[in-house]
Amino acid sequence: MFVHIGGEYTILIDTIISLINLETVQASSSDMNSFLKQKEEENILEYVSEEIPRSLVLTDDRTYVSPISVQTLRKRIENANNCF
């Protein structure tokens, strides 16, 4: 199953490791800034749109910055899983 995470990005649900709510992470968090900088240096950070970032979607091989809230992403994943 796939989930749309914003922009033109759709990813396999099974590859998702974690969803992080950026609305609750402090913008000045040095840990988060270091994490994002590391992912950018590894060339595995993707900004899925130019809209305000609301969540991070960590997968097996990439990290996506998404404008869609964690709550909405969870609902989409649950709905996709309940289709079958």
C-alpha cells in the first residue's frame, strides 16, 4: 500500500519507520537541526513541497519534510490498511 505525503510524493507504507510532528518540535532544537543537517549532507533529505513543513516522514532510505500533519498521515495510512 502507498500513502500520499504531499506534493507529488507517494511512498510505500511498509518503508515508513517514523512520523515526527514538526509542530511540536522547537525550531531552535539543536538535536533536530543536527539531524536534518546530517540527512542533507547524506543527500537523503527531500522537501516534498514549498508549503509550511508540518511533519518528517522517516523511511528506510530517505527522510521527507512534508506539509501534511502527522494526524492526517496516520489517518491515510489507517484507511489504506483497512481497504483490504
